[in-house]
Amino acid sequence: MIVLKSRDEIEKLSRSNRLVAMILRDLGKMVRPGVTTLELDEAAERMIRDAGARPAFKGYKGYRYTICASVNEQVVHGVPSRRKLVEGDIVGIDVGLVLDGYYGDVAYTFPVSDVGEDVRRLLEVTRGVLEEAIRRMVVGVRLSDISHFIQSYVESRGYSVVRKFAGHGIGRSLHEDPPVPNYGRPGRGPVLREGMVLAVEPMVNMGSHEVVLLDDGWTAVTADGSLSAHFEHVVAITEEGPLVLTEV
């Protein structure tokens, strides 16, 4: 069931999502050669709790950490560790929190110092398709039209979209209806309505869209070892147009 949010609820979601976006921005400043993903995780938990919120991921289905940190061929749900980032890596950081009962969720893939032109293009395409998809999220559009646009945009540029994972509704729960796939046929699924709040998160691979799960039970990696990028925003559907709640 899709839960439509009131203007008051959207304002509360705006506060939680603005906070998580600010924390992600500050984590991004820490990304450099030599830092470990566990250090990023510890910093994120400290920032969240100091702000009067609590981590959304920690304890979710037994997950033990505050962030997901996915390096290079890791697509999503990378488990923080003592692995040190090195120059040329990319790291996707996904952060969630709960503030006053409302969830915030955001992700961004950061380059570690200098990366090659091919890697920069992967990041640009993934970030670009998210921005272009959001512009199309207006009242009356079918959700599958957004999914189809993401797939077409990505594939026309020589990349693939991950199909095993999707975006989601968000509110008083981290994952609500409807799911927001990054692929599919147009003209299907629910119509976007005022009050819908959706986490949109394209995951784009340099190679095949196929992924496999590591033995830790969480980390998804590309089946062919190619690099993957992940960006996420939370968007409220309003009569005035899409409102990005995770902008700072």
C-alpha cells in the first residue's frame, strides 16, 4: 500500500533527509587514500547520534554497521572493514537515519583522489541519470516511465543498470511501497501522485547488469568484476513539481 504524506509529514521528512545529506557531505570530505571504510562508519554513527538522530541501518535485519561502503566492483550493501582506500578507488557510501520517527536515506559514489576518465564518465552518467529522472517525476506520470527512462539513458551510453535492487518509498519506515526499479517497460505501475515520497537510486555497472552476493550475506558485487556506481536522492512528489529532500 502506498502511503501519501501530508505537507507536515513531508516537512518532517525534509528535516531527516536534509540531515542525512549533510552527514554524507561531511563523510565525503574524509574520503582519501589511507582511510578505512570502518573509520567512515564510526564517524557517521558519531555524527548521527550527535545530531539527536539514530542510525537507520544498524540492526536492520541483523546489519551491524551505520553505513554501507561499496568499493569498486561492490555494487551496494558493502560492509565496512579495515580495508584502506587507495588512489583510484571509488566508494559508494549509503547512509540512513531516523529523526523524530521519520527516515532519511542518501547515497553518493566518491572518487578517491584521481581516477581515470572512464571512471569519471561512469560517475557522471550515474549522477546525471538520477538528476534527469527526478526532473521527470511529476504528478500524472507512471512510475514505470521513470524506470524505463533510467534504463534507456544508461544503456544508450554503454552501461547497464542493476536489476536485482531497486529504490523504494520512504517515510515512517525505511522501505515502503512502491518499489522504484531502474529498468522496465513504460506505461505501467502506479501513477505519481502528490504526497508520494520516493528514494530513487540508480546503480550502474560498467559491464553486465548481473550481480552476485558475497559470503558475508550483504555485499553485492558485479558478476564480471566491472566497476559500479550508486547515487540516491529522496524525492517528494508535489503539485509544484518534484522536491528533492536530500539536497543541502
